[in-house]
Amino acid sequence: MGLPQIKSEIDDSWIYLERTLTKGKFHKLGKHVLKDNNVLVLNFDKYGVLTNKNLLNKGDLNNIDFSKQTTKNVFSEKSFVQSFLESIKQKMYGNRK
């Protein structure tokens, strides 16, 4: 199966994602429609032995409750000077043709 898309170091879980998009019918105006959305979760013990496997499909994912809490990332926030210089740069190079 290869390397997992997500590897948790907290509880030794590997998560594989499969997502299939198709073109919609005429009434969807050709927009992409989610056909399959499968998630395979493999749990391992401290010796690397598989202890649990769980396959979730598109219907199962609708029943999962996610936390409403958000984590503030101070490293990705830009300072006032950075924001100001970027806006000046956009104004300088935005009018070029």
C-alpha cells in the first residue's frame, strides 16, 4: 500500500485516504461530484503489530463530530512591516503590462 498520507505519532496510527471525483450530470452543470471518499485507519501497538483497522466510507464520515477549537499559529502571522511592504510591492508590480 505504500507510505500513509497521515502518520500519527501520538497513538501510532496510519491513515490512508482515497478520494474519487467524477463529472456531474447535466443538472450539476458538469461540476465535479464526490463519488467515493474512503479512509483506512490502521492502529499499531508499541511493537509495530497491527491491532485495529477501520475503514470509513463517505456515509460514515458525515457522522464524525469534529472539534470547534482552533489553534493559533503565531509563526505564520505576518508582522505589520511585512504586510505593508507586500502591499507596496503588489501596487508597484500590479500596474505593469
